[in-house]
Amino acid sequence: MKRGPIYQRGYKPQLSGHETFPMRYGWLKKAYDRVAETEHKIDNRADCWGDEAIAIFGVGKNMVRAIRFWAKAFGVISGKTELPKSVATTEPGKLIFGNKGLDPYMEHSATLWFFHWNLAANPERTTWYWAFGYYPSPYFERADMLKRLERLSENLNWAGASSTTLKKDIDVFIRTYASRPSRGRLMQDGAFECPLTELGLIKTVGKKDGFRFVRGPKPTLGMGVFTCALLEFWKSYSSTRATLSFEAIAHEPGSPGRVFLLDENDVIDRLVELGGFTNGAVRWSETAGLKQVIRTDKANDLTALDLLNRDFVNGENREVA
């Protein structure tokens, strides 16, 4: 049995919810603002996503559901466990989209990389997690990816994983990262493209329906987001251990190396920088033939907000891949 949450008994795949719409520019800010306006209420879910939202967002009911899906998937909003009919903004959401938000118009590369991590490193986002964590080849065609995912769902007895559902989810996955060829004025409007296409993680190949995962250095990926991702992966992979191997960081499903499509040299370069970036809280070690990262107690003081904020303060606006 392969390692990873999606291969465990009882795993429930999520293969819908986006209503076949990739995320678009402006959606997350709209969702954040609406939730922020209403989160003082005990039960505000209907205020955010009910009939009134159609007029407020200026879109149809299906698109309102898609906006809600993506705002949750990217970690901008969350439900309150103790109040099932309530929804609230998150701390990262406030940092990016709040009144004094650092990137309300999503102009910074740190925002896109952070959202990509939240999406593709989360086992609940089945197709994204599986594609970045397990797909065996750098090249794929839509039909082949569908066949592989169908076979996986059959082997694991996933409920609700019909071929139609899987195909739609794969279509949205591809459109999240790969720009479509321009076809007239409509497709020239960037608002209809998902912002994550700018990361250049998936490119079209040839004249047929082919695509390529673009593995290699990611110059616009800051150390803040990388370190945040490393610590989150560490917590889920082996939370009690004070060391984490280079192999796990570079190659395990859900790891920074896999999710960010980094090659081994770039992973090592970043790990070497950790000691200076974290003031020794997390550092690279290469002794007795062991390549690993060591975590000290000071690592507990590193928060996702602080790490993300460093990329906003120290970095530059994104460059199109």
C-alpha cells in the first residue's frame, strides 16, 4: 500500500464543489469582504452564500458556490466547528485581504505560492494532491490522467467518483495552472484565467491535449512560504521527530519538493539557507552521510503569518512565468 492519506481506509475524496469554475481574479477578495461584514453574527452562512449573495457578487448561484469553494480551499475563510451555520475569516485571509491587507489585488508572488500550497498539499483536494504528489511522469494527457484516477478510485472504492465527476475535476485542475490559448476577445481577458497560471507549474505541450509539469528552480518562491510549507509538512509527516530527511522533503507526497515541483539542487539550496533565515530555529545538517533538517525548540515560535509576512516585506511583485 502506498504511503499517504488518500490511500488510507476511510478516506473521503473531494471531487466537486467548484461547479466546474476555476478560481478567478477578484473572487477571494469578494468572499473575504462578505464574510468579514457578517462574521459578527452567530449564524452568518446564509448571509454570505444565500440569495442575497447573487446580487452582492453579481454572479449566478452556481458561481456563488464556486466562490465559496475556492475561498475555503485557499484558506481565506473557514467554518466554525462549534457553530455549523457560521463562517469566519482566517488570519492569513486578514493578512492578505483585510483593511490593511498586504495584497488585496493579488499582485505578489507570495500570495500565489501560498494559495497553491494550501490547495495542492491538502489531501482533501483529491485531484490536486494526487497529481502533484503521485503522478508518475512529468508529461500527461487529459485522457491518461482520467484513466489513472479512475483506476485509483476503483481500487480504493471511492464513493461518488463517476467518470463524469472525475473528468470535470481534472478539467478544473488543468485550468487552474495551464493557460488556455486565446480565442478571440473573451479569452484575452485575464480575469477569466486562474491567477495560479502565472506560477508556470503546468505548460501545454505540442498540438494535442498534452501537458507538462514544470520541475526546476522557482525564483519567485520566497523563503517564507517555503519554510511555512516545510513546517506544515513536517507536522503532518512526522510531528514528534526533531529531524526530517532530505529525501522526505524533496520526494514524499505533500512535501515542498513535490508540491512546488522543485528539483533536488534547488531543495538543497533552500535548506542550506534555513539556518540564517530562521536564526537557527531550523537548520540543515549533513553529517555522517545523513542529509537532514534539524528543528530546535525555537521553531515553535515560527508562525505561518510571520513567515508569509517576511516574503511580502522582503520580496517583489510577481513576474509572469
